[in-house]
Amino acid sequence: MSQTAMPEAEGGIEIALPECPKGIGDVIASPDSRGLITGVRIQPLAVWADDRGYFLELLRMGQGLVAGYPAASTQVSASFLYPGSVKAFHYHRRQTDVWAVTAGMLQVALVDLGQGSPTHGRRNTLYIGQLRPWQLLIPAGVAHGCKVIGTAPAVLIYATDRFYNPADEGRLPWDHPGINYDWETQHK
């Protein structure tokens, strides 16, 4: 797998673009999968359902995947996505994200861009949302994107360990030839 180095930012992870074959990489079906990109972590969310609906606890500061997030710079945001839409790819050199889908379903695509990472160039695909309520930690250096699957819109809630900083965010097109991610439905 060849790679292209990206200009270095002040501090943070050095980025190198991989040259991947077309595909979706490792499909991650369990939080302890051996195929996970280095630093990616998954924590199932507890759902309490009853005859009125359900309650889903997303995060507690100082615990779980956000345990190390500093209170002074943590930001929580939401994104509403229409069915079939693709938002990809972006990455951070310093910022860590924790995602949780509270409505609908997402196909999440991850690719390790970290130069020198033991899993550089590895791609992961995760299907998360109402049918698989997982919290997903995406470390710096891992490009991420998603596609809404199914017929309902999706709501993504995410916490970052830093306030939004455009200088820390890199973007790549959804169809970047080096990542070569296959966004088509995988007919099996």
C-alpha cells in the first residue's frame, strides 16, 4: 500500500494518505473486534424502553469514552441527516470525537491516516444507530464519514474534546481515490 504525505500541521498526528483497493474494509460487528483501527473504541449504550418510548443515556463527563475530555473545551453538537446522504471524509490532527446515533441508522466509514500507525490504511465499516446503539470514539488521524441507510433521517450527536477549530480539520472527497471506499449497497 503506497501513501502520500500531507502537509504537517502545528502539532498533532502526521497524516499520510493510503492507496486502498476498492471496498469497505473490515466490517465491525462487535465492540471488541480485532479488526478495529488503532485507537478506535466502541461502547454499547444502554437503552431503557417501556410503553411510553425509550430513554438513552449518551454520556457522563469523566466516565466512559469521554473520561479524559476536559470540561473547559468539550463541545457537544448534533447533525440531522437526510436518508441516503453521504458526509465524508474529514479528519483531525488533534481532536477526538465520540459519536452516538439517536435516530435512524448510519453506515460509518473510518480509515486510518496516521503516518506510522500500526493500522495505517486500514478501513472499518460500522452500522450504528437505533438497531445497534453504540458510542464510537474516533481518535485524531482517523478519517471518518457516514451514509444514512434506510428510509428515515438520522440524528448524530457527537462530543469533541476540543472546541471546533477549522485549522485542525482536514477534508477529503467522499470518493477519494486513495481511500477508495465503496459507498454502494453491498449486495450479498
